[in-house]
Amino acid sequence: MAQSKNYRFAVPQDATVQIIVNNQYRPNGPAPSHPQALLPAPPQPLALPAPPTQPHGPNMGIPAGSPPRFYVGHPIYKGNAALIVEPRSPEFVPLHSASFRISSQGFLLLQFAPAAGVGQYDWGRKQVFSLSVTEIGTLISLTTEESCEFFRLDANNTTCDEEKVRRVLKIEPLPDGSGHLFNLSVQSNLLNIDESIHIPITRAEFTVLKSAFSFILPYLLGWHAFADSTKPM
């Protein structure tokens, strides 16, 4: 048997080597591709967009996964004035071990604005009045023939009563018995304010307000937080 011999020689990387296959020459090149290499690459998953944000204050945003916040109010528009009633949440202070205590009860904010034209209202001249939970109870129990009056004396950074802002909210039945008249008077000698804004509220509108007041009253007391804390986990 003839003894085989090994031959070694160096080939430059940029050289072309001729190979004879079946008496035919072909240049060297990359190995033929595997049949599966000709298949298209599997589709890649699309990158998910960033989570959307929700508006929270001017020029700010909060992640969409954060608890949403809702702002509500009940407006009543009449020819001479407009009234918007908005609830304000109670406030809590932390104690210890994830415990909280109510520091101030919630209230209802009444905003009055005089008319500035047909279907227009001057909110730059609006006057406000807040109702405590006890005063809300007075309104809820008010009959069609009864009236009530609430008084405020704002401090306005002064100790003199004559320089304080006096606010009086009167709610009295209309002469024809069709509802009640809400009248807010604001006076201040120091600020030179003497404003009176009144708006008639029909019996149906007053019924809606009473129903809303009755619903929101436990929340203004903070009892919903206590009820939620007693639910089983």
C-alpha cells in the first residue's frame, strides 16, 4: 500500500482557489446554506409603548396605574346667576402602625356667580360659602315652607370685626311655593365689597341637592375610610 503524505501550504485570505468537481472548475466561496437557512426569520415581538399618563395638575402627569382622581360638582344655571356645589374631602393625620385619625371633616363648597349676559357668567366676581356637615343636615331636613340662614365672619388677617368679611347665606321658600331662593350676601368695609347674588332653585332641583347631600354626608364624616378598613383582606 502506498504511504499517504500530508502537504501543508499557506493560502492568502484574499486568494482564489480553484477546485475541480466532476471535471469542472469553481472558485472557493462560502459553504452552501442549509435549506432551513433560506426560511424567513421569525417575526420579532413589537416593543410595547410607554404607559400613558393622566393629567394631574398643570403641565404634570401621573402613571396610568396610579389611583385615578375624580372631580365632581353639580351646576345650576339660571338667567340671573349660576350656582355650583362641590364636595370637599375630609383630612386625616397619621398616628402609628398605619393608623389614621380624622383631623377635619369634609364640607360642601357653594360657588355663586352673577350673570354677565345671556348664557354667560362672571366667575371673576364669584362668591363662595362652605357648608359644614351640621348645616348640610339642616338643608336636608328643610321642608317646602321652612327657611334657614347661615352666617360667617372671615378673619381676613384682622382682629377688628368691622374689617372682617361677613357672609350670610339665606335659603327661603319662593312666594309661589315652587322652590327656594338661595341668596348669598357678602360685605366688607375694608375691601369695599357689598355683593348680593341670589338664584331661584326649583323644588325638583332642591330634591336633587338633598339626595346628593344625603349620599355624600358619610363620606364627609370620613366613615367610608373606616368601613373600607374593616373589610376582610
